[in-house]
Amino acid sequence: MNTHAPIYTATADIPDMSLTQVSNLIATGAATPTEVTEAVLTRILRIDPSLNSYQVVLADHAREKAARATAERQAGLHRGPLHGVPIALKDLCETSFAPTAAGMAIYRDNATGRDATVTARLEQAGAIVLGKLAMTEGAYAGHHPDMPTPKNPWNSQLWAGSSSSGSGVAVAAGLCFGALGSDTGGSIRFPSGANGITGMKPTWGRVSRHGVFALADSLDHVGPMARTAADCAAMLNVIAGADPNDATALTAPVPDYLAGIAAPIHGMRIGVDATVLDGTSAETSTMLVDAIAALTSLGAVIVPVTLPFLPNLTEHWTALCGIEVSIAHKDTYPDRASEYGPSLGGLLQLGHALTADQVGRAMQWRLSFNGMVERAMSGVDLVLLPVLGAPLAYLDNAIGAPSTDPANADLGDLLKFTAPADLTGYPALTLPGGFEARGGPMGLQLMGKPLSEALLFRAGHAFQTVTDWHTRRPELEV
């Protein structure tokens, strides 16, 4: 069902390494950026036709950048941990060197001629962009019928997450060492959990959204997805920070997230709501109990908390998302409504039908809800939650069927543990937490207070020193 990542012995092993492992491989001269890039491109060519993780592979661009990184490394230039490391972008991050479709058939050939801030920062750090990753239409829940649907590499019958599904699949299958995702209701955390990888949804505004196609601006977050907490920390170091092109990008200094990542977590206070343990599936509850034991063994202190799991959360989240998605698509909807798929089209229809009263009530509810979360977390550093309350649903193979979620799960249950961090803008780190009976990964998340990413990375890294879920790899015909 799964295997552990091998120690590097041959070029064919390289794609199964973590980002930080391959970064060290390059830094020591054991492999060049060109050799690493060719190893991953070879795997993409062999494996991705059955996984559909890439919207477009940019092999020529990657080879050109890898050759440059190889020459720079051999000349003694070191741009940082990402220098020469192949990564990929969710296809809502604009690139001057490739179209940006955002999962939409309308924008299949959309060449904007500019780089998103995150794209530019990654390339300036020497990262090798392998391509653009497939995603749901407009970053909502369902894939457009004419666009690729990524398949879970652990079990192709299971959901691969939404909407950064291509990012989750590509990282899990060794088709890049790190990827960017976006999260409006859970779309970094769903595919990270579903594919057995690590993902960081940063504090809202910690990462610039300039040049990133919007779903709902006040809920959208951009963040890294990779195999380990350290991998994500290395990526966030590069993409975080103030941006003159995005007035909402936070101006707070960006710490070196890798510098203190190995510090002990003894005395760290982690909140657990007992209703979560009692109100999730047996497999999910067992995963959380095991995680609590691991964190306790590291010296963390588990503190009871009562979180506001409100029954109208999904109703208000949907209203907020609906009105903002209507703004994002004002140039093409309703004029080109027939070209939209049923999932995003349905949300746009809802957004256009909302009344001022509904929108106003949702905005006021959000302020009250955010205050409840802040009070609930006042006595702890982090809280522990699952990504989902039950094992992965089966993928709905009828692409384009009515789907607020392509896995046919109830949206209310789906968003219960993820939407709170989007509504509040709080950071949340997803970690691999185990596997269920069908071989599907299960993910847990640690949610922190604003700008507590360094603390989250410390806790995640510590957890990954005493667990091995992040070292597991799906069996692939490589």
C-alpha cells in the first residue's frame, strides 16, 4: 500500500526525497539542479498521464532555469534552500511565461504577460518552476467538465481534495518537491490531508495575492504545500512579506521560519475540544488521540477548550464567498454563464441572487464568530483539529454533476473544521496523521493565532520527528 522514502542511491530515487533533502543534495554537490530537474521531468512524463496533476508542464522553461541554477551553484552562488529545487504552481498564480487558466475553460489560453508576486519571489530564490498544476474551476469546489481532474495517487477512487488538488497529487507522487496552493474554505488543507502531505495556510495577508486569481478576496490565502513542515517553512520564507502591489499584504517582518524550527515544544499549550474527539468517525478520533499522545511525549500541554462550531457557519461562509466570487467574475458572468461548469456556475448564481440583508448579516456574523474563536483560544498557543471528520469520500467520477463538493460530501460537514481559519484569517498547518482502511491518508491540523507560523512549524516539525507518516510514499509505476 505504501513505502518509506528511500535514501538517495540513484537518480531515480530523487523524486521521492523531500524538498529539504534534495536541497541538501544540491548544496553538497551530490546532484546538480539539472540532474534533479531531469529526474522529476522523467517521472512526470511516465506518471502524470494517469494522475492529471499538471495543467501544463513547462519542460523547456524548467531546463533553462535548471541550467542557470547549475552554473550559479558551480560558481559558488547560493540563493537559499530553494536554489535549483523544482517546484510547481497552482494554475491561478500568474506567470509571464505561460497561460494562467485558474481551472477555467474560458481562460485556457489566458496569457497575462506578468508574474504574480509569489511567482517572481520563487524564481528570484532560484526555484525551478516545472509547470502549472490542475485545479477546480475558479478555485471553488468542482472541476470544469472540460478540464483535468487530478487523481489521488494512494487510491484513484478517493477524493484528492479541492481546489488545490493538482498541488496535493503532484507533491505526493514526487512530481515536484513543493507547490503553491490557495485556501478559501480549506483548499490547501483538504488536498494536503487527502494526499498525505504537509500544507501551510498562512495568516491572511502574510503572503501577497497580487497576480493570483481570486475566488473570494477576504477569504483567500496563498501558501506552500510540500512533504514536511521544514519544506513548507523554506517556501514560506521566500513568498511571505509586504508587497507594494498588494495593500492587504501584511508589513510585519518575516522571521526565518527554518532557524528555530527544531526548538523544543515543551510547555506549548495545545487546545483540544472534547466534542471533536466524540463527534468524528472512529478512525478520525483514533488519529487525533494518537497525535495527542505524540505531542504530549514531546512535552506539549493539552488544554481543554470549547470552540464555536456554529450550525450556520456554512450558510454565512457561502454568502460571503458568493458575493465576492461575483465581483471576481464580473467581466465574464453572467455574459458567458453557459461556459461555466455547474459547481462554480451555481455559486455565481447564488451570489447574484443574494440580498443586501443577507450579505450584511453574514458580515456581522463573521465579526461575532471571529471574536468567539479569539476568546476560545485565549488560553492556548494552538488548537488541534482534524481536516475532515471522516475518512475521504469516493471521488464522483461524473465530472460536472451537481457538486458543491466533488466528493459528494455534505458541504456543512466538509467545512466544519477548515472554514474557521479562513473566516478568522488564522494560520493552520496540516500534517499527515495516518491512513484509513482503504489506504487513504488522513490529515490533522494545528491552528494558531495571527502570525504564529513559526510556532506552528516548530510543533509540526517536532511531531514529524516522532512520527513517520510524512515519509510514506504511494506505490507508483515509476
